[in-house]
Amino acid sequence: MAGLPKSIDETQALLSSEGYVADRSLATVLYLALKMGKPLFLEGEAGVGKTEIAKVLGSALDRPLIRLQCYEGLDVSSAVYEWNYAAQMVEIRMGEASSDKASLNDGVFTPEFLIKRPLLQALEGEEGKAPILLIDELDRTDEAFEAFLLEILSDFQVTIPELGTIKAKEPPIVIITTNRTREIHDALKRGCLYHWVDYPDAIRELAIVNAKVPQASENLAKEVVAYVQKLRQQDLFKNPGVAETLDWATALIELDKVAIDPQGVSDTIGVLLKYQDDIAQISSSEGQQILTDVKKEMATA
């Protein structure tokens, strides 16, 4: 198992070793979160690579990644634990049929009947092998669950009435992400280190494309990045994220493109944009102007 990085530079190199091109500000806050044992709260638009940070960290540190995907209506039974009522009923019936009162006296509220959900799994990690706990898209849940999560993260323990309190031998490395569809309460943020993950600039996005899609030619990679960067300056409902940039570069390669052209853009625009209004806007003269500007920049570079 890889040890925790000992400096900001080591943290940046650790992410880079897994193909994640991070700027120094992100590497700094991640290093501090690991050093201080604090949850890392990552906020930003969808598609900028927040979730990928947790995945890369788990792989780089050789630690299990436990992911709690948040959604509306998420509750304790889905996030922490619930009892396997079907198995408990079978056990009760078997005990009654065999008149084995001793087994019934042992009860059915024992660990073997407990279904462990992500938060409990993360708390039960072995000492020295604490997992990466990814709490993904927290803004999709309600404030009641947010308050419950705050309680768990404060002490890294949970109480199960039938079994008692379960406390982490070593707190997991916690990464919380939100797409900011609603504001998260200050109380939770205060217990975390915060970082806003923005869209990368052209230089870093080109480095990401080169790392993730190495089969793309130098010219194609530069044109793809330049086009996407200009696309994000338009008044779109949903800007393309880094994942869309990588998918678009891959799609163009699959179509044997060595440069972007009007037909290629038209054929693959659905890889970049996911809303019809945005597609209609870029399919008009606006999209052609972006392509013209990109070609001029490439010619003079």
C-alpha cells in the first residue's frame, strides 16, 4: 500500500502518475486534507473531474474506494445500514420449527443479519487501511440527511441500537462532491477543507487530452481543446465538461479525423452537447464562426 504524500509536489506527482493533471491549488488542498485528516469538499460544475479525484486517489494509494452516490430521498437504511428482515424471518421460522429456543434466545439482531451500506463499510475499514469514502453529489440529498452526515463525520462513528456504537479504528479519507444545485449548510462545510474545481484552462486541458487520449495527433488535440474552450464561452444551458472533451477527441479519431471540419462537428456534436437547444445554437452560424476562429488561431500559432 502506498504511503500518503509528504509534500504538495508529491501529491501532484501522485495524481499525475494516474493520469490526472491537477493544478497546484488542487494538489495543495488535497495534500492538506490528507495531512490534517479533514474531509475534502469539492464543488464545481458537472464534468470538471471532481469524482475522478477520489477514484485516482484510491488507485494511487492502493486503498479501497467506497462510493455513496447521493440522490433525492437517500436515508439511513440506504446510506448506513439496514437489517436483512427476510433472513431474520427465515431464522425465526427455522427456530420455531425445530423448537430450538436457544438459537432464538441468541436473537436475530446480530452482525450476520446486518446489511452494511457505504458509510458503515467505510467506518469498519481496517486500521492502517482506511478506505477512500466518496460522498458523491451531496446536493441531491435533503437537509435532514446532510445533518445526519455531519453527525457521522464529526466523530466517525454510528450507533446501531441493537448492537451499540461502531467507531472507526482509523477515519476514512473523505471526499465530498457537489454540483451546487443547492447550497450546502455552512456547518458541514466548516468541518471540511474546501476547493472549487473549475474548468481547466487550455494548457491544462491539452495536457489532459494528451494523457488520456494519446492516440490523438498533436494538431487534432490542439483543435479539439481550442474548440471546446471557445464553446464554453457561449451562452449554453450546459457547457461541455472535460469528460466530453475526451469523448469528442476519441470520437473524431474513430472517424479517422486528423483535424476538425464542419462535417465532423455536425456528425459528433451530440458527444459534446447534451441539450437540443444548445445543439441547435451551435449548429447555426455560431458554430461555424467558432470553427473559423479555431482554424485561424491554428494557422497563426
